[in-house]
Amino acid sequence: IILIKVMKENEIRLIKDLYNHYDQNQEVNDEYLKSLTENYGTIRGVLMNVILKYDPEAEITDEYLHTKLKQYNIDLKSTIQENDANEDK
């Protein structure tokens, strides 16, 4: 359970850093984070969609996502498993 909480903290840090980079006026609070998760699912989906929102011309490859998640110590296996589980619903 602690590992999951740490992963979530890393995901939150990544999202906050993203908004810090693209839109410093956007308040990234718990409610906003929840809406991002509801809209985009996994951290991969959030990452890709936030980047495309602010940089529509960006080419976001799996390699880029993998590298970015790794930088924040986010376990790729769990993000893929979450994604697979969401697709099964």
C-alpha cells in the first residue's frame, strides 16, 4: 500500500510540474487531479493529453512517455496494467 501511495505522489508531482511548465495559473489541487484522472484515465493518458492541450503539434511517442515516467520513478508496469484494466470495463 505504501508503494502505491508513493507512486501516486510521484504521479501528482509529474502533473504539477507539467502545469508549472505549461500553465502556471492553473491550480492543481486534489479536485483538479481527480478530474484529470476521470477524463484521461492513467498517468500516461494525463501526460499525453496535457502536453497536447498546450502543444498540439507535439509528437508524443511511447519512448518519450516511458522516459518521462521513469524520470519520476513511476512504475510503467502498473500504468499499463491500469490501462488494460480500464479498457476491460
